[in-house]
Amino acid sequence: MFISFEGLDGSGKTTQIQRLAVWLRTHRQRVLTLREPGGTRIGDAIRAILHDRSNSNMDSRTELLLYCASRAQLVAEQVQPYLHSGGIVLSDRFADSTLAYQGYGRGLDLDFLRSLLDFVTHGVKPDLTLYFDVDPERALERRMASGAEINRIDVETIEFHRRVRDGYHRLIAQEPERWQLIDASATTDQVAAQVKDIVKTRLNITD
Ligand code: TMP
């Protein structure tokens, strides 16, 4: 089972992935949590380049290829072996982030991105994608309040983040059976309860 977590930065997905991992482990499931970009030694080096705010002149195509390079390594080194061993992979972002940010956000060609992503992921797709929906203003407020590192993408305009959010909604409409939309403006506990219910049903876990 491969579950990805998607949403704007500040949507609370990182907290939720940690809580879900703890809950699954208490139900005797083998779980690997990953984050993108990064999750491997090579990927972490790429992450540092991508997040560096002094790289504000990065071309969109350079950006795209760096996210894809990090993902190719992650799939080969972590995702595929763990899925083959029968474990559950929880990933903080996956290929849908590229469609939302580089496709809908930056305006790169979506058909081209889809074939590139197929190549990069070896066709590995999440079985379930949880999308944490929050408006961009609220997400930015949360991000500031949390004291999190402010990266190169965070400093993009609110309009950019609106396009990304709108992009996520379009992706959900295209493949509704894979996605679950979660209202991330609820409290952390309420959101965690929703996540748990969804995953419990999908994995047939009994308390
Ligand atoms: P995060 O690690 O805080 O989620 O930050 C990752 C940032 O990179 C986030 O702003 C979204 C962005 N991103 C893309 O633009 N494209 C991608 O393919 C991925 C994985 C992330």
C-alpha cells in the first residue's frame, strides 16, 4: 500500500503523516515514511539546492528536473523495495506535487509532465492520495506561526499558490477514486481522526 500526502505547505500534512505512522505501527503494520524532495542521500542534496532561497533565478525546467531526479532516486532506493517487501509507504508529497506546482503553478505542459513522471516513477503510483485542503492565506499564516524554514517556493506569490490549489482540485476531479479531500482547516485532532478513518477502511484494520 502506497499512500501519498499532498497539499500546500502549511496544510498540516507533515504532522498528519507522523501521527498516522504512529497509529499504524500500534496496529502492527510495517510503515516507512518518506518526504519529497529528499528521502535519500542524493535526494537530500538535491533538496538543499531546491530550497535555497539564493537560487531565486532557477529556471522552471531546471526546477522540474531536480524534483524529478530526487523522485527517481527515491522510487528506486526506497519506494519499490519497501512495497515489494509488503510494507506500507507513506510519502509526504509525490508526483502529483509536480503536476500541481510545475504544471498548474508554473504553467509547464501537463501532457509532457505526465510522460516524464511515468518515466521517473517506473509507473509507481499511490494507491491512495490524501489531499489537505486549505486556502493559501491561511496556509502561509500557519507556516509563519510554526517557525518552519521558509523555502524558495514559500516566497512565491499568493496567486501562484492559488493556481496550485486550483490545480489540486482539478487533479482530484480527474481521478476521484484515488483521492480523498480533507478539510485541513479543522483542528489537528479532528483531521487526524478523519485520516485514521479513511486509512482504517482502506486497509481493513479493526481496533
Ligand atoms: P516541503 O518539503 O516543505 O513540503 O517543501 C517542498 C516544496 O517543494 C513545496 O513548496 C512544494 C514544492 N514541490 C514542487 O514544487 N514540486 C514537486 O514535485 C515537489 C515534490 C515539491
